[in-house]
Amino acid sequence: MKAVTEFPAFTLTKAIQIKTTLTAEGKTPDEIKENLGQNFKLEGEKLGYLIQSIDVATTNSQNLKRVIVVKLNEGEVPPVKAVQVEDVHYIPEFLIAPNLNPKAATDSKGRRPAGKGGKRDSGPKGSPWGLSPEEKAAKNKKPATT
């Protein structure tokens, strides 16, 4: 796979807006192409790639990050959403939104499982270096039997 170029989503959305306003004004496809070339300072093949990328972006506008233009080698399989025009593939790449509210894991009875090791938090933690002399004395003290 050889990447030819790519167009980020903000460029594509601006190009889509320009294209829709020009088509609403009744401009011909050649005038639209010329206007897009002037606005984005593109010409030749790169301008053709932009126009095809606009079509791909309009069909895949939800969470679009960019459109990558690639040429595949022999035997390579294009990705699922890739659109082929002549010998070039246009691959839309999407943003993956993080799951901000994951569901809490529950057991079969609907309860949340306890933490690691089965121990519950029973208060403040002791010193990581062991017991202090006072704690040792209190631990070794035997309860009085009557």
C-alpha cells in the first residue's frame, strides 16, 4: 500500500460547504473544480483527489477524522469502507470516541464483585516498613483472663 495523500476532516468540511454553496448558485462542475482549486491552492491530480475525497466524506461524515488516498499493490485487499476510483482507493478514517460511562460489572445476582484478593478496605493502611514499637507492644499484650 502506498499512501498518495490525505485530507483532514476540517479541510473536507470546508470543501463540502464551498461545493454546496456553488451548486446552489448553479455553477457547473468545471467552475466548482476551478473554485476549489483556487481556495485550497491545488491543481492537477491532487485537485482530483480532493474532489473524490469530498464524495467519500459526504457519505461517511459521522466521526470522520480524515480521508487517506492510497494505491494498493497487487494482491492487497482494500479495507472495508474503501472506495475505489480507477486505480486509487479512498479510505475514510474515523475517530473512536472513548466510552465515558462504562457499565459496572455485576455477578449473576446483580451485585458488584468485591475488590482484589477478597479483602475489604478496613481503614487506614499501616506503615510500609512494618509495625511501630508501640504497635508491636500492643499486639503482644495478652488479654487478661479471669
